[in-house]
Amino acid sequence: MENQNPVSENLPKLLILRPPHIIKLFEDQFSDKFQLLKLWESPIPTDQFLAAHCASVEAMLISGLTPITADVLRRLPLLRLICTTSAGLNHIDLPECRRRGVSIANAGSAYSEDVADLAVGLLIDVLRRVSAANRFVRDGAWPIKGDYPLGSKLGGKRVGIIGLGSIGFLVAKRLEAIGCSISYNSRKKKPSVPFPFYDNVCDLATNCDVLVLCCALTDQTRHMINKEVLLALGKEGVIINIARGAIIDEKELVRCLVEGEIAGAGLDVFENEPQVPQELFALDNVVMSPHRAVFTHESLWDLCQLMLGNLEAFFSNKPLLSPVVDE
Amino acid sequence: MENQNPVSENLPKLLILRPPHIIKLFEDQFSDKFQLLKLWESPIPTDQFLAAHCASVEAMLISGLTPITADVLRRLPLLRLICTTSAGLNHIDLPECRRRGVSIANAGSAYSEDVADLAVGLLIDVLRRVSAANRFVRDGAWPIKGDYPLGSKLGGKRVGIIGLGSIGFLVAKRLEAIGCSISYNSRKKKPSVPFPFYDNVCDLATNCDVLVLCCALTDQTRHMINKEVLLALGKEGVIINIARGAIIDEKELVRCLVEGEIAGAGLDVFENEPQVPQELFALDNVVMSPHRAVFTHESLWDLCQLMLGNLEAFFSNKPLLSPVVDE
């Protein structure tokens, strides 16, 4: 049920309901410094497990897949810190945390560079047909069919970034170095940013060759990329989505790709993962990855250190490294 | 045999032995301004064709696939300009051109950005497993096999660029924006460049996670990347080749990839194109494209304009736009 090492009994307790990736990979890093209370390894039902530790647990570590409801919070009256390995917070009852004085530390921008790199990789892949060319070579077609069709140049492309947070900004930085011209849409114009701002996604699409989705999924952004936006992007247009599948109306996207209403797509995310629309499998101008933009070995190690740093700061009454600040 | 349009007879003559890509795509651009003498459309043998025009041809347009020997040059005594759509010049007898006062204009750096973009695309693809992940999704494996293996982060990687000409420099610029640290090898240290220089490729490989080949194929660089260099690069190392296949000892490369002596490769070029070693087809950590780094629609259009500009400058006694300067 918990670490049997007698030394660990003197360590601060850390509640973990389900193991995040970083625990699967780097558990020793945590068990060296904390007494890990591992629900998923316990034969005891959740209620009893929480009851057994409610009088001592001040900190917990969760992933983005572990919902923290008001009910869970009520069962842990001494809880003061939730460390979540996600950047997003939609799995946590934030008002209840606030009411109870529970602080939250999240992944901050630990993943942002990886996501931005994949966005650029998907864009180069779609425009220069890398994955499709790779299939062409692997199928042995080169000696038989000869020259592979030309791709399209990145330099000079007008790229519209939707959501200019830490990821969007890193995408912009990378694509500027390649010679693309950047404009953006976000909830509001950012005064410190030199790129042209469009407050309307359709206008942005009309004036761009490429759209890169970097925004959060909210009620406002769900199906923001609809038929109208896709038609505004047009027959030469390419869309890259490393954000969330449901930001695009996926049925319309598939139809536009199949019918040639847009030129191509690079998709790390889908509306009903892990289900992917089968119509896309036949298209050479679509590059897909299985929601992997976030993770590399290196960023998980960085995330592990960030979570450890937050926990150590908490237990020694220092400021958190990546606190979630109430807006 | 030649353009029948009577207007064209007043235009300057342009000899074309075989049609470069830009003539296939944009012939009108040239025929509007020049009287095209097209050997490949003529029923007359080459000797007679050249004899028929030798008293009037001052300029010719060639691709990198048309050898210009001393014999060809002797048959065209009035020739003063060769425009080659290639960046390389190894198909032209340069000493004989010099002796005869024939100027040469080449592609300059018209392709460099495209090549650099593909190098970056191949590196992201190999490190983040884009093409392999794309196959995983297309094969319908995601719902069945679940999480795809983690990739490796680009930021922080030590990248060694071999050959820091216009392409190598653009690769460096792009990878710096992604957070890689750059060092390089070239014939000699470049005083104006801030990156660490290694005069020995093996030392460079020892100190790098990634090698990107951007140098010309010469007697000195043939099989420069041999077993020793590959073993120095090591089991975590990745090699990207957008230069020429024969710069790598391909048999050793295949052996190292199959046996896990290096981590992966992104290859646009091969020793015996279009033949590709079949052992590579089974490897997920290898991304291949069929020698397409150079060409996009946009760069061919730019090249067309550059060649037209050189020809117009020549015929109006102005300086060439992209002259080859004798070293």
C-alpha cells in the first residue's frame, strides 16, 4: 500500500491516485524524497484509502487524466498543494481549490518547445511531402516511377497562428527563421507583439497560406475552424493542428481535404482519439501523428524536475516554481 | 528546328541542348524574349545542329545534367555565356571556358533555402518520429496498440554541420531558432562565424548528437563519413544527408543503422540513385526522400527569373546577376 522502506516514513507524504508518465519513468526520483502513497497499487478501495491518509496528506501529484472534483477535495481536508503534470487545468475544480486554499502547480511551458517543434515538422512534412516521399521510396517506386512531384517552399508563406501563447510564440519564432511571414488571432491583441493581429479567424484564413492552431479548447474555440474558415483558407491552404481535435469541425475538414477545397493538413490531434477518420488514410497530403506533440524523453525529464522542485518548495515553505495564478 | 514565329527571328538566340526543368515548366518566359534553338526537338544530328548555329550562338542554357566539354566549346566559337540551372559546376570544362573567355552564370543560392528546410524537416521527422507515427496512425494501430513511443527533443541537441556554405548556414540559422547548439567542419575555419569549428570530422562527430551533411562531393569528401565517424557519432547519434550520397560510405551507414550503432538517419540522397539499400525499408528510424531537397515550385520560378535576368543582362552588356567567379 505504501513504501515499506522505514526511512521513507520520515519523508513528506505525496498522494498519487494514478501514476502520471513521470512516475512510470522516474519513480525513484520521487521515492527518494517523498513517502509515496500509491492508490493504484493498493488493494483498498479509493474511499478507504483516502480516509486512511486524509489526516496527513498535504500534497498530491496528478496527471491531466485524473479528475479532482469537489468530492475528492472534501475528503482531503489538509490538502494544500496539487501538482499536475498537465499544462491544462480543466480536470480540476478550480473554484473549490480556491475556496479551500489549495495551491496548484502545473507543467507551465515545459512542453511548449516540443509542441512547437512538431508543428514546424508537420508543416515542412506537408509542404515538402516528406512522409509521402518516404512512402514512395520505401515502396520501391523511385526506380520505376522516376521523379517525385515537387513540393512547395516554406519561405514567403503567410502563416496565421491561432492562439499566441507560449506555444504559438515559439512556432512563430521558428517559422520566422525559415522566412515565413506571421500574423495571428487570439482572444485579444497582444501589445508587445510585432505580428499583424486579426480579431476574426475567417479574415486571418483569407490572408494566409497556412493556419497553425495553438489555442486552448474552450466553449469559444470548439469548432472554431468550420466550413467557412476552411473555404477562406482555400485550395492552396494548409492547416496544422497541434492543439485539440475539436477546435476543428473534423467532418468538414475531411470533406475539404477529400474534395481538394484545401491543400493539406498536419494533424497531431483528432476529435475522437484514438479514432481517426479513415478517409484521411488514403490522402498523401495529410500527415498524422497520434497526439504525441507534447512528449519527448527530454521534456518528461524536465517536467519531473519541475514537479520535484514544486514539491520541495512547498514542503520547505518557499514559492512554487510553476504556480497557477488565479485570473 | 527553331521557333517559327517570325517575330522571334529578331530576338537574341539561345541554344538549349536538353531542356532543363525550368524550360519544361516555363518555356514561354524564355520564348517571349529569345529565339530558342532547341536541339532536343530537332531531327538533325547534334554535330550538324551545332554547325548550323555556330556562327551566331553567343549564349546557351543548360542543366547540371548536360556536360559541356572542350569539344562542345570548340564547336561554338562565338559562345560567351553559359547559364547553368545547377549550383554545381562539375559538368562544365571550366579551364576551357576560361581560356575561351566564356562566362558562366549558375543557380547561385536559389535552392539553398529549400534544401535547408528539408534538412530541418528530416531532422524533426527522425527525432520526433513523424513519418513512422504517420504510418502507425494510417495502419490503424493507434486504437489497438495505444501510446506511440516517445521521440527526442530538438532543443539542446548538439548539431555538427559539415560544410558551412549558404545551405549549411541556413540550416544553422533554423536550428539555432529551435534551440540547438551548432558547431561545424569545413575546409577552413570561417572567421566571421560564431560557431565552434572542428577541423576533424571525427572530433566533430564525437562532440555532437546530430551531423548534417551540407558539403560538396569532391575527391576529399567522398566516403568522408566512414565507419570511424559513424562510431564516433554513437548510438544516440543521428545523421542527415541532403548533400550527395557518396559523401557517406553507404554500406557502413546501413550496417550501423541495422545494428543500432547510430540512432537514426534522414536521407535525401544515396550512393546509387534511384537505387536505395533495401535494408533501410524496414527501419522506423530512417526517413528517406528521393533527392528532392532542391526543388519546389517556388524555387524553380525564382530560378527561371534568375536565368532570364542573367541572359537579359548579358545581351544588354550589363553585369550578370549570378556570375561564377574564378577562384
